Amino acid sequence: MPLIAPSLLTANFLRLEEACNMLNESEADWFHLDVMDGRFVPNISFGMSIIKQIRKTTTKVCDVHLMILEPEKYAEEFKAAGADILTVHFEACPHLHRNIQQIKSLGMQAGVAINPHTPVSFLKDILADIDIVLLMSVNPGFGAQKLIPHTIEKIKELRRMIEEKRLNVKIEIDGGVTLENAKAIVDAGADVLVAGNTVFGSADPKETIAQLKRI
């Protein structure tokens, strides 16, 4: 069964506590929290203060995805806010190994995200040092986009790399995950499904999460 990580980016922020309570009662495994700076991606979302409030509502894993430049400046603050997993972008980190060391030294799991145009082969020298690879299956910055079809091939290639090295690295897919394409994503080798609009745009979010979980 895949891990399900609903993205709160598409939740109703006037009813954020209700959304958190719904996820706690659901079969969701992680809370996926997207942080955008308006520089690395063309949008601004939320930061440490919101994550701190969300952390108070849940004991589930808080999976923080940083779509920001210079993430090393804020890693300690995200740890203090309650991040269990901190994922940084390959494209935003010229000294990526140093970023990973910092995240691990703070007691968090370390993830590396890559944009749709970045080959998975670029990760071969860092793969043994991380816990998660987050494949962006849409161009980052906005929700409710359609999954880029080539993502399926990237998942398969990454799964082969992980198995050849006998590593315990999870593959997380973020962007355009739906009830219709989730099986193909999981069959290709994904472990974690991020779902924003599919969950929070549903008439019955808990049932939609349950359906994704049963893929």
C-alpha cells in the first residue's frame, strides 16, 4: 500500500483546523506541507508559523517540501516548527551534500526533490545519503495541474537505481495525482503519493484518501 500525503496547500485556510482534524481521522499517513518563496517558484505559500500551528493538531508525520532558495538558512527553524521530513530541491542547492548533512544533523529525514526537466541520473552521487526522492510530476508552484506523462518512466528508472544499490529510499510523487492515474504511479515504483486537489476538491475527502490507500 502506498503512503498517502495530502497537500494542505489546497485546503481551505479559513478552516485549516477542520482540514487537519479530517486528515487525523482519515487513512492519510503524512501531512504534506509545501513552502514556496516566490523566487525559486512563481508563488508564495506559507512558512514556519503556519507549520507550527499545524504541528499542534497532529501526531502524523509532517512532510515539509521546501521550494525555496537557500534552504540552509531556515532548516533549524523548520525543525523547531515541527518538520519530521525536510525536502530540498536539487536545483536550489549548489552544495547539496552539505544541505543533506545539515538536515540529518538536526534529526530530520532528508529528501531531495527534482523538477520535471531534471534527469534522475543526476541523483546517483547523493542517493545513498538521503531518505526520500520527491519527483515533481508537474512544474512546481501551483496546484491542480495535470501529471506530466514522462514521470512514469522517471519513476521506473529511479526504482531501478535504488534497487541496484540496495538502498532504503522512498520515491514520492508530487503533482497531478488522481484516482485515475494513481495505480500506474504505484505500479511504476512509487511509495508516497502527494494529493492536494484530488483530496481537498473531493466531496468526501476521507473516502478519497481511503481509495488512494487501496490502490
